[in-house]
Amino acid sequence: MNPFSLIRPMAATVAVMAVTATLAGCALLSTPDPVQTYRFGGTVAPTPAAAATASPTQVTLRRVEFPEAVEGDKLLGVTGTETAYIAGARWVSPAADLYMESIENAFAAQATRVRLIGARELTRSRRSLDIDVRTFEARYDAPGMAPTIVVTARARLLALPERTVAAERLFTVEQPATANRVSSIVEAFDLATRDLNTQIVAWTDASAG
């Protein structure tokens, strides 16, 4: 499947929806194209590293922020100033939810000096981790070419209860897809997310003490 040939510009999608709504009263809707669902950032293998400290620093993870265009279940493609969603593919859950799960898994498997406290835990901590994902897209240099997945996130480590910034860093990962196929693009999203999470875990380990 060539995802670029099947992407639907956002404005065009709105127009198609309007036409469909007009015709709905006089004709049966055709069967929609099948959509395959995918996920990223699944189970993370433990990193062979130094043994975890006996008294890790407790760090509370706040809800990760995603741009509105990519926080849902659609895969965004970008060519120059044009944006479009890749047709026939969806994330199995909203991307923001999948990422929250992936970063929690990464800390559980790789952190040695901190213990991440999830949103459902009531444990108090001296540090808070804010992650703001700013870019999460498949970037095309030209139509038909294999895209590069670009993921950018700002991480801030805050000291509690004052919420003063103890450390801050901007992370950027670029992961080329091996082909202009949905399966290759999804694999590149997964690799980029894992790389980003590994960097954030290592940075937090080094900064939270």
C-alpha cells in the first residue's frame, strides 16, 4: 500500500463529509474502506545497566500533552506546508494514551535512580516530570518518497512543592521509514518513540537526584 497516494488533506476531508451528508437522505452510503489499526511503544526490554538504587527518587509523571492534530488515532503526514492524514491506518487507541503507556513502560524497564509515579498513585514526591510532545508526524521530502518520522518533545523536571524548574531539555528524534508503506511508517513511529523514551529516562535518571 502506498500511504502517500491515499492520504486525504484535512480540508478535502471536510468537503467530502459535507457532500456525504447531503446525499445521505436520498441514497444509501457506500461501505467505507477498511481501516487497519496499529500501536507503538509496546513492551520494553530491560536495559542492561547498573543496578537500581535502593532508595530511588520519586518522580510524578503529569499527563503528557500532544498537539491537537495528532493526539487522536490518526497518523499525520506532512509535505512542505501541506498536511494530510494517512488513509487506511489508525492507532488502536489515541496517540496520547499510547504514549503515556509507553513512557511508563520505559521507566519501569530502564530507570535506575528514579521511580515514576503514575497518575493513579497517591504517593507524594519531590519531583514532577512534564513532557510536552510538540511534533509527532511522518515528514515527506517529496510525494511518493519514504518519509522520515519526526518526534519532538520538551521535558521539564520540576521541584515540588514550589514547582520551580530543576532541569529542562528539548528532545528530537528522526527515524527514516524503510519504505513508503503503512507497515514501514508504523515501524518507524515505534522506533522513534522507543528512542525518545530511552533518552528521556536516561536524562531524568541523571537530573532527578
